[in-house]
Amino acid sequence: MNFILILASGVATGTVLLYATVGEIFSERSGILNLGVEGMMLIGAMSAYKTAAATGNAWLGLLVAMLAAGLISQIHAFITITLQADQVISGLALNFLATGISLVLGEGLTSLRDVVPHLPKFSIPGLTQIPWLGGIFFYNQSIMVYIGFLFIPLAWYFINRTRPGMHLRAVGEYPAAADTLGIRVYLLRYLYVFVGGLLAGLAGATISLSISPGWFGGLTTAGQGWIAIGLVIFAQWNPVRAAFGGFTFGALRRLVLDLQGPATILGLANPFYYNVNYGFFLKMLPYIFTVVFLVIGSREANRKRIGSPAALGLPYIRGQRGL
Amino acid sequence: MADISSKSASGWKFPFRIKIENRVDNPPKWLSPVLSLTAVVVALLIGALVIWLGGGKPWAAYTHIAKYSLGSVGVLSDTMVKAIPLMLVGLACSIAFRMKLWNIGAEGQFYLGAFGASLVVLLPILPMEAPKWQFILVTALFGMILGAAWGFIPGFLKARYNVNEIISTLMMNYIAIEWNNYFIYGVWSESGFQMSRMFQKNAWLPRLSDLAKRWPFFGGLTTHFGLVFAVLAAIILWLILSKSKWGYEIRLIGDNPRAAEYAGISIKKNIILVMMVSGALAGLAGSSEIMGVVHRFQGAISPGYGYTGIIIAWLAKLNPLAVILTSILFGALILAGREVQPAGIPTLIQGVIMVALIASDFFYRNRVSITRQVED
């Protein structure tokens, strides 16, 4: 087992989670819980793949994926912001709808494997020389991984240090107060649900055009959208922690796949090598990890008294008492 | 609340005035079912549009679904077979959602229920030639116990560590599938195939066709004893939710957790309890599907019943008796939808129905009136 390789592909897998998680952070920071991430990622993966297949241009695929997922997120925005319906149930509905649309429109795409262009992969000269880290983070990675590296500090800076970021937090913490200051609560919530959609679409396109290229129906995302929502809680709505969680999680997922390879691990007989069926327990691990991450995140939040954005999940009704 | 009355620059005036205000009085009794029905019709129209845009034939798809699900006694019986697990998972979702406990894990609890029933036959817990009535009771019991155990885990994590149950129940679904796979591939595999041996006949749930000897009319009908479980469960759940003290507690926690707490109701205890009851119902669905339809332990036993249960519960407004009706509707969709191309259409239609339903709730909570604009 080559641990550098495992960690490197963990970073690649983690990048997908990173985009989806930060997207959900934007949405939740504005007060809107969007459980449709898995479906929006599927929309992104499908439309990216379909567009790239039709035009031969992977970048165009990426753009269409983001717009398509952003567009479908607005259904959730309309239902929860304007119609003030329950955010949990609306997010679940969006999930069904988006999954259904991507399955219908994605019909027959699986067979196109060889003609669809991928996003470029390359090494960053100089940085690859750094011992350990160079091989993990900068050697032969997808361009989406590098964009992700730049994106993390930008997202953190935007939310915590800029005026629009402050408005975003205000809308999610105390919309009534934000409203009296002339911040347009409804508009901003629509906007950040849209941003969440864009990023979920980006995450989906990153899968289908780069990290594990192809369209395999619902298996394309295999629950990563849900894991991303779980990571938001672990990350305590902070993009930097989301990146940490995403990469750790990516590496764990990867490690699970690679554990079946060698006959011995650290000199001990590898049970997963001798009985293939134990592999099913390995496959459970990413999902068990998610639950463990959730427990860690919830306990830490309790201890540090950090909670979710105060108005998360509540509709804002102008002129009514409450948040 | 909001007023949409526009006056364009040219001086033309929108002739109607749309006024939206919060409903203060109780809405009329007929409104809710009428709204739901309208939502379903609108959803089918939107679904048709999407199918057409995707290059399919909407009318052909819909007539196919109607014909091959409700067209004759034979297919109607098959529709009921699909509706049985849906009723039980729909009930599982209803009781949890009533407390605003978002159990999205009925799918995994269904899988564990199937595992529990298989344990009875394959471990074996009952001897091969035990009488049928023992199999009926013990497999149902084990399905419920295993489903409840699967529901207990996220319930406990929520009560103890405040872990979000939406994510944890969903993760438990993926874990359940791998858990079952281990036993299907590794332990009970029949000569290397991805399934166990066929269960002996006396372990099967009785079917309508078993009555054909006396009444030939029932010949070939596959509806099984699980229907009795489902209808009984619906009635019991309805009694619990609307007539019992415990049901009142569940509803109070759902509507106003703070008031419930002041009233001395233990929310944590109820979270665990309701998750377990919900899991037991979904587990019963899995066990009756295995014992009544599949007759062996294998993978791919559910086309997403657990997820469809969410929509069924919502369409039924979390009313256990209404769940029976909405399950039949979705049973028809799943049965006949299997052959409709492209394969995603049933999921798509379910999604559109759910979106339309939630949107229609707006008209339940608000009064929308359209009046002619008065001349100035």
C-alpha cells in the first residue's frame, strides 16, 4: 500500500465533498437548510456529462452543470422562502425531483464513456518537490482540486471578513434585525440557495468529468450529497473545517477501498484479503465514519456552545414576531 | 399579507386583484383532500411535460401505468402486493414525522426486517417443519425487532448526543444494504449465487391464491397475508395517534416541543421510542416482503420503498388510515412504472407530486382571493 497515493486520491475525492459542503454552508448560513444536495449533485454530474458528450467541451459541461443545479435549487428557494413551507420536507422533495430528472435525462449516457472529454490533470512544478505534501496535494491532480485549494480561503474570507459576508450571516442569525437595516432578506436567501446549487452542481461535475469520470445513474454520487450535509455540521458552518473534514473523509473512503489489496498489513495477515466477503464491512465504513463525525461535531458544538445559524430552518415572515 | 396589484406605465391596469392573507379560521374540511388531489393532477401534467421534453411519450407512459396496475383483477392484486410494503413504511414515516422526527431510514429498517425474517428460516430459529402460523408470527416479530433495533441507533444518538437524525438514518440505509450483502454473499449464499436457498413452502405467508381450491376466483392472485398486517397496523396506529395519551404526547412534541417539555413529557424518551416503533413498522414491511413475495434472502428487494414512504406519508397528511389509500396509488405507479422507459420516470413523477403537494400547502395556510379591480 502506497500511503501517499491513497492520501492523494483522498484529496481528489475530498474535493467533491468540499464543494458540496461549502455550498451547503452558504445556504445554511443564510438560514435555509437544503437537503437536496444529493439530487443537485446528480443534476450537475448528469448535465456536465451530457453537455461534454454533445459538445466535446468539458468546461462548457462544467458551466451547464452549475447553472442547471443552481436553477433547480430555486424550486426549493421558492417553496421555503416565498411559500414558507417546511424546509426539511421541501429539501427531500427537491431530492426526489432532481434525482428523477437526472435519471430520465441521463438515460443512455453510461455507454458514452470513451468519447467524453475530461477536465485536465497536471502537476504543479516546484510544489511537487515538497516532501510528502507535494506528492499528496500537487502531483497529477485534477484542476478542480487546485481550484478547490484557492476556493477554501476565499470562501472563509468572504463569509467572515467582508460586508456581503456579514449580511449573509445576519440574514441567517437574525433576519428581522437584518431587515430593519435594509438588508434584503428574501433576495439574499434566494441568492445563497442559488450559490449552494451552483456549488453542488460543480461538485457533481467534478465527479463525472474528472475524479471518477462517467455516468452511473444514482451510483454516480453514492450518497456523497448526504455525507456533505453531515460534514456541514461537523465543520460547524466553517469552510476551512469543511475542507479538513472533506479531505479526511476522502482519504478514509479511499483507504477503505485499498485495504482489500495487500495480503499482509504491517506484517499481519489481512483478513479482508483472505475473505472477500468481509469487504462488505469495509464498505460500511464511510457511512459509519459520517455518523461518528456527526457525533464528534455535535459534542464539540455543545461544549463550545456553537450552534447552527439561529434562524436556520425558520421561514422569515416580515412583520411577525420571532426571529 | 401581500398585494399583487400592478399598474403599468402605459396606464393599463391589471384587471384583478390578488390578495394573500394568513388563514385565521379553520379551513373547511374538504379543502385539504381537494388540494392534494389538485396537486397530484398538476404534478402529472408537469411530469408529462418533462417526459415529453426528455423525448418520451407521456400519454403512452400514463396509459401504460393505468392499464398495467388497475386494469384487471390480476394486476390489481399485483398492485396490492406493491402497496403492502408501502403502507407499512408509509405508517413508519407517519408516526415519526408526526413528532417532527425525520426518519429517512425506513429503507434500511426495511432491509433489516428482511434480514430478521430470514434469520428465523435460515439460522434457523424455527425448525424446518414448524406449522405455518408459527412462521407467520415469529418472522413478523423478528422483522419488527431488527427494524426497531436499526431505528434505535439513530434515536439513541439523537437523544444522547443530539445527532441530526436525517443524516444518521440515511447513513444507516447504506450500512444496512452492506450488512445484508455480507450474509447474502458470504453466509447463506446458495452454491455461490447472490441469494439464499428458497424458503420451504410452510414458511411462506399465505396468499389469496391458496384459497383457489375452494373459491376458483382467487386463482393466481398474489396478494399475501402482509395486507392484514398493514391494515391492522394502520388501525392501531390511528388509534394510538388520535385516541391515546401517548399519541397526544407525540403530537404535542411535534407541534410545540417547548410546551411538551413544560408539561413534563420526556422528549428524549419519546425520540427513542418513536424511532423504534417507526423502525419496527418498516421492519415488518421488510419481513412481509421476504416471506410473502421473495421467499428467499437476496439483495435488491426494494425499489426505494423506504423513500417512497416519505411521500406517501406526506400525501396522506400523516393520517394512518389515509396511508392505505395513498399506498395503493403509489403501488400502481411502482408496479407499472417498472416497464416504462426511461427508467427514471417513476422517481421523477414521485418527485413532482411531492413538490406540488408541498407547494399546495400554501393554499391551506393562506387565503388567496382574486377580486375584480375597482375603478378609481
